Amino acid sequence: MPNIKSAKKRVKVIETKTLRNQMVKSAIKTYIKKFEAVVAAGDKAAADQAFRLVVKKLDQAVAKGVMKKNTVARRKSKLAVMLGKIGA
């Protein structure tokens, strides 16, 4: 348990940021699952729309510092490949 005032504040701030990061990551997982469900259904138009939404949320996570840039790039690439397979 921290004794110094600034250390106590850091504990509070870290808890707040941890909760925000968990919320963002959980929401991203939900959007990805919805995208995968649309891809499994084979609806190209809905999949394209869902893909744009997932990419937007991933980019926002990078901007907020919740996720790393290369991790997001890898996930977007994986999702783009899934999207491309619908048309084939």
C-alpha cells in the first residue's frame, strides 16, 4: 500500500485507466464477433459495413493508447482477408 500522496494518486489513475482499457478491448471483441457472424452468413454489403466499423474502433483504440499499432494492423489485415474471401 502506498504511503506517499503521489503514489496513492497513481494507484487511482491506473485503476481508472485499466477499467477504460478493458471496456474498449471488450467492445472491440464484440464488434469483431459481429463481423465474423456477418461474414459467416455471407452478406457482402453488411460485412463491408461491419468491417468499416471494426477498423474505426481499432484505430480509435490505437489513438487512445489502448492497443499497439502493429497489433491493430495485424488484426485489420486478418479481417480484410476474411472480407475478401466473401467475394471469391
